[in-house]
Amino acid sequence: MTDVERLAALPLGLRPADEVMRLERLGSLHATRLSFVRSLVRQMARQRWQVSRVRFELNAEGHGTAIYRLQTPNARYHGVMFAQPLADEQRSDRVIAEAWDVTFGLVEGDVDDSLLAQMAANVPLQEAGRQHPRVLVLSRANKSLRNFAHFVDALARGEQPDPAWLTRVGYLYRTTAVYGNGKFGLADFARLLDNPDFRRPFSAQMAGVYLLRHFSIEQVEHLAACRAPETACPLATELRRYLGIGNSTGLGMAPFLINHPQLIAQWVTQRETALALALRQVPEERDRQRLIELTRRAMQHLAETRTEDPEQSERNAASVAALPDVLTWLASVPLEPDLWSQLVEWATRTLPLEAQELLNTLLIELYPQTVDALEERMGVDENLDLEPDMPLMRLRQLIETHYGWALCHDYASSEGAYWFWYRSAEKEEPRLGVRHAEPGVEKEMSIAIGSRVAHSHRAVCDFLEAAPRAKVVDFLLEHPRHKEIVRRVQSLVKAPYGDIHANLWHRDMKPMHLLRTKLSFFGASRFDPKSDRWVRITLFQGAPLVEELNAEPQDLRDFDDWSFPLEPRRKGGRVHPPSLSQGLSP
């Protein structure tokens, strides 16, 4: 029996969906070791993936073409980067932008002159181009201008940049979209289903972003060397590792959570399974000390995280203020077999939501040999099945049992129906409007599942009054518009983490919680909302470097230990590894 089969056979007591799928809790999730960036880096190290530079034709301003080869045991890929001048008036992170500092694609196989010419003509156009079917991933990125200038200036002088610049903004480049799955002529999603390198969700996209990180390092060193060849120095290893790639994203991410309920259920199920497996472990003293160490690191990471958003600053501060109590608890409670269950029960009563989920993340981190096999179960075949022969009374019971959360909201009041979701004409991106105050409600998107379930439930109840022995097919023949919700309910009773338990029309609904839900599974850190509708995050900060990957890590456990990265220290003109601040002991 494989590790995955063994895990599937375990009877586990997972938390109920009505607790886990509350929007506020989902908006408090942190990246775990099952996040896509973490599982990709482990796979790269375990399978000895190699990255090499095959072309680097940049001018003194850093513009030109760079190509990186990614060699796996199974295949060869290439990351093709196009860096071009960008006028200040064209610089924008919005989806309607038409030019960027860097555009790039991840290509399956080799890149000959013909393919390179085709990509050079189309990749910089992004959505407006016609992409080659061997391109797996298409993306674009803009510079963090102040960081970029500071890094080039410092390296040109032969000095290391101030690490605090990366603590404020953790990257030199931030992506504004990372496309895959057949968009704009790219390789179709089906091409990756049997690909042993990229069959996990979003792994190809994350590999492209990892190569962009490496390019950002090499580009900034190139610019420094061009400016001052006599004095320029390379970036210190500690700063290279502390450098991530940013991402700027908005409401366009929200419909994915609604339109792929079985996939979301699968992600959440694996996270909850990992937590349940961790709670079943009998801790040893070294496990307790490891959790204390991880808690201190996470506390310092949050204390170092900078955001201009008052609410997120308050949430971070609340977690930092709460975690010393966790350290005190861990240092004072006897080492008993159910210590972790005691800890979670205490945290649920005592800590704010974000600190509770942070602690769950750290517990999962303790047991890689137990939980890492779950990374193979993050994908799922999505197929919402209709059961037409089901008694309609049974459907009503399923709705009332599994969708009670949807039936308890008022969808008619001014507060309960405050927002509506629609698709913009500019880029067909999701937007939020105020119902009864803004135009466009006739173009509303069907994102608020709760209201639709409640509407279908009323129709089912009315139908049963006249035909108590009716089947689902009888109901749908007269009310075909309810088919989508009926099929969703029938399918998701087997995947209870598939729907978000919230009224997405309600005035108090925070769209930022939706964004954070998905970003946490990507592996995002330094969550930095710029409004209530778009956010900047950092990926791969603290991750092992290309040169470390190529050098064959001796201990995968140490290689994989890069969650909650800390600011390196600068002393005497040199950069040193980070250290935990004084005063963080329990």
C-alpha cells in the first residue's frame, strides 16, 4: 500500500464544514507545507531538477532576451524571458495594462530560432497575442522600482543592499497574471494530466514564477556590473534567498473558488487531513521544542511584515500579541499523548482566528513524513453529476441538512443583497457593484451560491406540496433553470468543503477573504491588501536557490524548512543569516 493509499484508508475526524468553510476563517488561512510552492520545491529537490542558463542577451539597460533550461528526469522545459523598456505612463498592475517590464513563457521542449521568433512576436502582447501550443505558462511582471534601483545602486558600489528593503517589499518583480490551461492558444490543461512533472494543480505556473525569481537576481547583478564593472559585486546568498516574487491580484480570482467546488473541496480536505494526522501524533520533547521554534519564527515574521492596510496590520498585530501565550502554554503544560489536541482546543477558546489557523499550519509543519504524501491528492476529476431518479423529498432533506447555512440568510434586505457581482466590459474581469445604486445588475454573475440554493429550496418545497412523491426529474422538467444548483447539491454532499458558507451579497462580506483563501494554497506570504478588492503578496521568499538546487541537497528536511522567512542581518558591510529577536522566549 502506498503512502497515499494508506492515508486514504485512515478514519479521521475532520473539522465540520460549517466551521472550516466560514468566510472569515478561510480569510485567515496561512500557507502550509502542502501549498503549491512548497510541494514544487520538494519535488524539484527530490528528483534533482537542474536549472541552467542557455541564453542571456541583455543590454546595459537590462533589456533583451534570457532563456533558462529546466531539466527534469522526465523532460526538458525552457523559461523564455523578454525584458523591454516600459514608460512610466504605461506602468500598471491592472489587468487592462498593455505593456510590462518583463513578459515570459514556460515552454515544453527545446526552443529553436523559429519558436523563439514566434514567442518574441506574441509573448510580449500577452492576451492580445496568439501563443504557441508548446507554451505551458504565460505571464508578465513589473518591477518594484524603488527596490530595483536600490539593489542596482548598492551592488554597483560593491555593497550589499539593505535587507530592510526586502522586508518592506519582498521582491524585485511582481507578476500581474500567470496564465495556463489553454488560454490564448497555450497548451491545453489535458496536456498536463499525465505529465509527471506538472500534474499537480498550478505546478507549471509556479515553476515559471520560480524561474522569474532567478532571472530577477541575474538581471540586477548584470545591471550593476554594466554600471560599474570595477566595483560591482554579486548579491549575497542570504539576500538571494530572502528575495521572492510578488504577485498583484484582484477580484478575478474570486470566481475560481465558486466555479471549481470539487477542486476547492479537495484542497481543503487535504489540509484538514494533514491537521487531523498531526493531532493524532504522540509528541516527543523534540516536537515540542520544534513547535516553539516555529512559533517564534512565525511571530517574528509577522512582526516584520509591513502593510499599509489598517485592518491587516491589526490582524497581524493581534497574532503577534497572542503568540507569546502559545509559547507560555507550550512551556508549562505537561508532555501528554493528546498535547496537540489540548493545544488546539485551548487556542480555539483563546486566540483570534488568524492565530488559530497559524497554529494549525505550524502543527502540520511538524510532521513532514506523515503529511507530505497528501500533496499527491491535491488534484481531482471535476464532474458534477445529476441524479434524476432521486426522490425530490430526499433532495429537500439534503439541502436542509448540508446547506442550512444558505437557508439562514436574508437575501431580500438592503444589507443582505447589498453587493452584486458582474463582469467588466474592459477585460471581462469580475467586479463588485452596489445593488440599487450602481448600473449593471442585469449582467450579474451567478457567484452567490447561497441565494441560489435558497431559491431552489423554495421551489422544491412548493413543488412537493402538489407532488409529494415526485422525483428530481419531475421537478426539473417543469423548472429546468434549477438544474445547475440541483446537480451541485447532489454532488457536493460528498465533498462538503466545496462551498463557502457565506452570503456573498451581504454588505459585510469581505472579498479579500476570498482572495486569501486561494492564495494560501498557492503558498503566499506577506499578505498586503491595497484596497478591499486587490492585494499584493510574495511567493518563494526564503525558498532554496537555483544553485542550491543544482548542488544536490544532502538533507531534504533542511532544504524544505523555509516557511515564514526572516530578515537577514547586516553587520560590518556583510549580510548574515537571520536570527530570532531577543525577547521572544516564553
